[in-house]
Amino acid sequence: MRSVATVACAIAMAGCFGDAARSAGQPEASIRPPAVAGQFYPDDPVKLRAAIDGFMRDAVPATVDAPVAIVVPHAGYIFSGQIAADGYRQVAGRDVDTVVILGTNHTSGTFRRVSVYDGAGYRTPLGVADVDQELAAALVKDGGAVFDRSLHTGEHSVEVQVPFVQVLFPKAKIVPVVVGAPDDESCSRFGRALAQLGKGRRLLIVASSDLSHYPPFREAVEVDRSTLAGIESMDPSRLSRVMAQASERQHPGLATCACGEGPIRVAMEAARGLGATRGFIVAYANSGDTVMGDRDRVVGYGAVAFGRGAGTVEGSAVARLDPDASGSLGVDDKRVLLRLARETVTRYLTTDTLPLPRRGSPKLLREAGTFVTWTKHGELRGCIGSLEPAGTLIRLVSSMALEAAFKDPRFPPITAGELKDLQVEVSVLTPMKPVAGPDAIVVG
């Protein structure tokens, strides 16, 4: 298998967003070059566009009334791209003139203010996203922020949001912001200024934050459930209390409950000022849910939207620990597994990303061994499986689909040109049972 950037946290065509159309007359020095293309997301424009299109196709439906802000993760797309797309689905299709991206400070341990990018644009493989320099200047003037380009040079939390903006809102400008620390005074002041300046504008606010860092899988789900409830409350003080309580419990491996507490606090303040009345948990997963993740040390990813009125919460988002897994798989679940196996290999070859193993009934969240078999014109093309359960069934099917496609030592790796000629079969194993001895085993 080709190498994949295992960046769980700190990690259409190009002409659709051509540089000439979006940055005419702007000196190159005022355009921030991409820092993490090829690591956190594809550096090929065709693959990048296809990756975002794939995530958006699989996104949960839009259910939030009049969202003015979203909270989305910023890890490598192969880990958190789907959860980010779930958040963006809530605002897709709106007329947006400017997207304010509130990033997390990963690069300076001493900077505690709010930094607004003072350049003309952000470049990605899709072209240049122009900066709304008028709004940027007003936010510095009224929001107590500063122009400090150094905070943006290597910061990935803003950059990974820009391709989503370019695909979903191709005419929109951006205002890149790095929130230095979750300081109550500076976050409140900047949030109020953002709300005041946003009135009368077609504005979207994106707060960029991952959730828990590095606890084991089950501890992460517990911690992230509490953190998401704090974010949903739109109450910065409650969020701080929830995060402090989680830290006091000393969960193994837990380094932080949310690396973007500052951006989230700003978004809460601004959203209230723009008429939002409540938050809605849209989706949740952690890196242990993904094919490439390690369930012993995970990073959490959540999507939350701030809007008005009633809405629906993605019920499976945070209540997934002990599913009702009894009974045999139905036809719909079998279709989910077959589609996932094919989509896993297709997306890996065409976008350098992977789908998030989810959907189907709770039966797919049980643990079971599985084999995935690829054939081409009736001839074996690859088959690998696991007799032992390793995480959820749906995740293991996705993993074995990759293994069978690229790591069966009897065959060369599958190529993109073969996809149309391949058939896939998934075998789900029943639980192992003790036998009396070798004579009780019937070969075949």
C-alpha cells in the first residue's frame, strides 16, 4: 500500500479557482502558500476536489435551522474529513460572501491574543482564496486583534478548512484568524466585534477544533460526549467547567479535551450576537473509528452547528459504546459492507483519502472476524481477512478491503484502471467456538 500521512491531529479542476481570476494584481508575497498540502490533504487539485466531493456525498443531512457558525475538526482528511463535511453540509448551498475561519494556535506557546492574517489570500492546490481585507482590518480595529502573519505561516487548523470553502462557496472571500489562547476577555471581545461587524453581511463563521487528544478509544468517547454537550450549550463557562472536570478525572493519556477551545468560545459569542439560540451536535467520530487509526491512542472529532429553533441530533454520534448487536445481518447491512469495501479502495486510489466506516444498523458495530475477496473476470485478484475481531465489523471490513487490494503477496497491488472490472465479496465470520479435537473439524 502506498504511504499514508498518519497525521491524527497536528497533521472541478484547478482552473475552477484560477489564480488569475482570484488574485489579479496581488504580489505573490501577500499570498500565503500551502504548508500542509500533501500531508493533511491531497496536493493534487483533481484528487482534492474529488476527496471533498466524496465526503460531501456521504455527509449527514442538513437539519439545523439557520446556522450562523459551525465547529469542525482540522486533522488530516483521512482521519477527520468526513466529520468536517458533516458540519459543512449544514451550511452548504447558502449565499455566503465571507467565511471567517477561527483557527487554533499550534505554533506559538507565548502568543495569547487574536491574530488576523494581513495578506491578500491563501493558496491551496485549488487556487487562491482571497482575503476580505476590509473585514480583516475592521476586526483588528474593533476586536482587539493584531495583524501577525507569523502565527499563520505554518498553522494547519485554518489551512485545512480553505479547500472546503473553495469548493462549497467558490465566490466567497475568507478572513483567516488564529486565536492565541482561550482567554475569556479576548475571546469575548473578538466574538462581540465579529457579531457586530457580521450584521448585514452574508457571513459564515467556522471554528476549527479537534476534541480529546490521545486517550484510549472508550475513554475518548466518554470525554468527547461531555465536551460536545458543553459546546452545544453555547455557554463558554460551562464548556470550561466540563473540560476542567474531565482533566481532574485524569483519564489515561488525555492531554486536552479540545485543542480549539479559543475558537469555539469566539464562535459561541459571535453566534449569540447573530441570533443563534442553541447548538446542535451534528456528528462525532474519533481516529479509532477510522481505518488508519490506533484505538489505544485516539483523537476526537466532532461537528456542531449554532443555529435556531428545533433540530435533530445525530443520535449515533455519541451513543455508540454498547450497540444492540444481536441477530444476523440483514440485506441492507450487507449492502453497506459491500459498498464500503468498494468505496474504500476507490477513494484511496482516486483521492488519497478514505471513507469513514459508518452507516448501517448497530449490528455492524459488533466485533467479528471477516475476509474480503477481490476477483477480476472471475479470477482471484486478492483475498485477506482476520479470524480475530479487531474493532467494529464495519471498520474491519474497510481495513481488510485495503489489505486484500494492496497487500496480498500473491498479486500486484490493484490499480485505478482495474476498478471497473473488479467484483468484491465480504465474508463475516461467526464467533469462534471450542471443539473437542482435530477430528471435529471438517476442512472446507
